[in-house]
Amino acid sequence: DAMVIQNPRYQVTQFGKPVTLSCSQTLNHNVMYWYQQKSSQAPKLLFHYYDKDFNNEADTPDNFQSRRPNTSFCFLDIRSPGLGDAAMYLCATSRDRDRGLEQYFGPGTRLTVT
Amino acid sequence: TQLLEQSPQFLSIQEGENLTVYCNSSSVFSSLQWYRQEPGEGPVLLVTVVTGGEVKKLKRLTFQFGDARKDSSLHITAAQPGDTGLYLCAGATPGNKLVFGAGTILRVKS
């Protein structure tokens, strides 16, 4: 089945130690999104890629970076994780950027910072 | 900035009861989506509503989009323990970026 896959599902990192989260999709969608979700709160958009075009949200800290080497893969890099970055990180895809198109979410990666 | 206010924040009910979750905004959205999320998993899309006044039904779930496309509601009839989860409404903004409501945590007790 076509889907959005996130690895790993659980990641533990140390304070200040760089960490990379991975997302892949078999849907061949043009758009890939990264959201941060803290406990029982709404997901918050960090940035998205439209094809190779990177679009950062204004309030996303510089500590968060992203790479999309090809259509299928997208990575979230946290350069120096702080305790406040502990959260669920969700990857989502959309066929295009037309409003109302469905977004398909992966299962998420839960990040713990020690 | 387009914001969505979702209420109630928490809901704990007995199996068989009915409930309604509301999602309101001062802004017009071209479409609105409802998601359900279980602990440790990503949100799963339930429905998309695009036309003012639209009503969609999904088994025991009824979704309504306000005539002015500023509000929406989710009504669950005869709730079951399997309905337990976090319900999120989300409006699509330019670039198809989703603005989420704060979510409603629903717990259905058997």
C-alpha cells in the first residue's frame, strides 16, 4: 500500500547532540510537510517542500533544518536539540498545494531529549 | 493569521451517549478537514468539507460545514470506546498549509 513512512518511531538524543528524523513516501506527492506536535496539542507546521522548493514558517527556529534529496525522501535535522524540542514529529504529504487537497500523515517519530 | 477555535477541549462520556465537537473561526476557509489521532500515531483524515452548508456522514459521525464556511461541527451518535482519541479540525490556507484547532480529547467509557 502507498503510504508515508517515518523512521525511527522513537528517537532518544542528548541535549545538544544533532539528530535527524526521516520520512519517505510511496505516494509520489509533490509536497512534503513537517509538523511538531507536543503532548495532546495540535500539530504545528515547521516547514514544507514543494518539489525542491523549501518553504520555512516564520516562527520556526533556526535550530530546525530540512533536506529533500529526492521526491520520496525528506529529512528533519535538529542541530542542537533542547529539552523543549521533545515532541512528536509528523511528516505529511499532499499531491499538490491546491487548498483542500488531502494531507496524508505518517505515524510520527517521538523524540526524547535527555 | 487564520485561527480555529475548537471546543470542548476534553470530553469524557459513557458508551452510547451522543456528543458534538465544534470548530469556529472568524475567517473563511475554502475547505475544512477533520482528523482523528490515536496515541502514538499520526492523524488520520476522516472527512473534508468544502461547500457552505455541506453535511457529510461517516457511519455514526456527522460533519457539517457552516453556511459561511467559518465553522464546522462533528457529531457522534451512540459513541463507542473505539471512538476514543484526539479529534482535530484543520482549515486549509494558501499553499495547502493546514491550520489546526487545539483538538478535542474524547474518552468513551464502557
